[in-house]
Amino acid sequence: MLYRRAIRPVHHVITVVLLLVTMLGAETASAQSQSVTAEGTAGILGGDQGIARDNAIRDAQRKAVEQAVGTMIASETLVENFQVLRDSIYSKSQGYIQKYDIVKEGAQKDLYNVTISATVAVGPLKNDLGALGLLMARVGKPRTLFMIAEQNVGQEIYAFWWSWWGKGGQSFTGQTVDMAVSETILKEEFLNKGFNVIDISAVTGKFEISNAYRMADLTDTGAREIGKKMGAEIIVKGKALAKEGPRNPGSSVGSYLADLTVSAIRVDNGQVLASARESAPARHVSQHVGGNQAIENAARKVAEKLIDQITAKWTGETSGGQLVQITIRGLAGMKDLIRVKEFLQSQVRGVQTVIQRSFEGGMAVLEVDAKSSAQQIGDELAKKDFGVLDLDVTGATANTLEVVATRKSGAVQK
């Protein structure tokens, strides 16, 4: 009996996982959505209805997902395994909302109420282009630049587009250059999922690439520098290598193996969004074609892993929050910094926690865990009265803010 009691919670977890797998993966994409109506409520703190409205919408979205899950799983299973469900599904509710409309909203005393009509995706998010599109819109439809160095069978060195790009100014504009197979396949897979992919031919010759960056083993810093000039928010960089394997005596068909290592990095703050490494074989009578096929097979496997990790990261950020780096210059001392941190924590929509990374010479670097993008936080700072200080936002990306603090005329530090 003790043994049966000990394994009961594990059995429940396995049961829920199996149910979720069935629920999220067994049906066709066309049947994997439900329309539900849900009401969310949030308290109005400090008189700021905007923050309360955001929280009420998130509450309604979570309840919409709970309703959709509840129609598929028995009530006793919901009760016994609520924590597992909350960790697996409810905490990521925004990622499963394909679309929603606000039916009714308004404040009543110290509460803000929102009623939404939502379409909930109950299939795998990675295969739901509607949900993916909404998710990408929430994170600002970032532009993705691919930088893959590739060495195929028979080639002595790695080939990569940034080795020739921009040389001679306009002389390369309009010329056709063979792209790496791995990069072509990765682009294809990302485009098929609705990602915003940068076409390097559209900006060829507009600026030079430093000779220090014309190398296959490009550092993250170098890739980010090129990405900034290209207008990218995400860099997908890596290396692909194809080799010939053993050949059976007397056989005209050769065996080939490709290795591909890739990572996806945010350009503005260097954060790694995803990384993957895959190997894949191929057989062909042609050495070049066999190597290409092996690279293509590895690239498709890598693309699937990267897209899964990136969408999971975005889903977590839109539901739970993301880290925004804020650099503030012009602070007179620690009292000013404390004022700024307290203001961000209590008066700016979407901010959950504020982490101080450094403070020296009047410059502070903060990391803010927020449910808003850096640009949304910047908009809030521009609208709010900060008291003795003026906070002027001088630069913003999706994940970083540059702010200058100046003391108001006649203001005295307390």
C-alpha cells in the first residue's frame, strides 16, 4: 500500500502529460482551436487603470485557456493535477491565444473587469501559424539575419557571404552568389513559419564589413555588429561541415555525413534565444550532391529545434515577462538611483522587478523583468512625472533602453 501511495503522484503527472500530448498533438490543425468567452479581473493599484487593464486581460486569457483545457479533461483530473497543468499550460496562456476581442470592459470601485471572446489553440503552437503570427506581432515581428559558414565535400575552406559582401562598394550589387545550402534551408523553414527574414541582396553595397569580421569563426560580437548595420533584431549564426564517409568496395554510391551547429542571438543585448547541433547522413553517386543532401537533412532538423526554442522563449516572455536592459546616465548619486528603481517598480506598466547590475560615475545599468517591451516602457517613462528628475529616453530597441537623467531647475535633492 505504501508503494502504491508513493507512486500515485507520479502516476498523476504521467497521466496529465499523456493527456496533454493527446490534447495538443493528436488532431489536425483545423480542429485544434476553440472559441470561448472569459472574464478577467484585476485590482486598481495607485489609481493606474492602465496596469489594471493589462492584468485583467491576462487574467481573462488564462481563464480562456483553462476553459478550453477543461472541456477535454475530466474535472477530477483537473483538480488532482492542477499544479502540473498550471506549470505546463496555464502559465503560458498567451501563447495559446490565437486571437481575442474585448467584448466589455470597465472599472468598478477598485477593480477593473474585462470580458474577452478568444480563440484558443489546443494544438502544438509550432504548427499553428495563426498563433505564431499573433505571437510574433506581440514581440514586434523581429527581423532575422542568417550567417552560416559552410564547407561541403571537396571544398578546402568554409564559404560564407560576409567574406565577399560589400567589397568594392556597388560592384557586387545585382550579382548572383551561391548561398550556403544550410543557410538556404534554414531561411526556407523560418519563412514557412512566418518569420521576418532579411534578404542580404537588398542591402548589398550600402556599407562595408570590417576585415576583422570576414572570418568563418565569427564571434557573437562581430555577428551583432553586422546585424545592427543590416537592421536585424535576431542573428542566426553557425557552421556547417559535410564529410565523405566510407565507401563499399566496387560501389559507385558514396556515404556522406553533415554536422551543423547554430545559435540564435538577440542583436541588441546578446541574449541567446536558441541553440542546436545536429548531424545527418546521405548517400549519392555524386560527391557534391551527396554532401548537399546531408547538409540539407541536418539543416531541417536544426531549424525545427531553433523554431521550437524561439517560440517557447517568446511565449514565456509574453506570458511571464522578459528582461529589459536600461542604461541610465546623469544620476547624481545613490539617492537618485533608488528613486528611479522605486519609480520603475511602482509606476511603470508591465514592470515586475528591477535588478541593479552596476552603478558607477553617475551611470547605472538595470535589468527590468517586465511584461512590456523596452519601447513600451520608454513610452511610459515619457508620459510620467518623475518629480525632481526628468528622464529623457535617448535610444530604444525591443530589449534595451538608453536614458539620460537631468535635475529639474530649482529642484533640491532630499
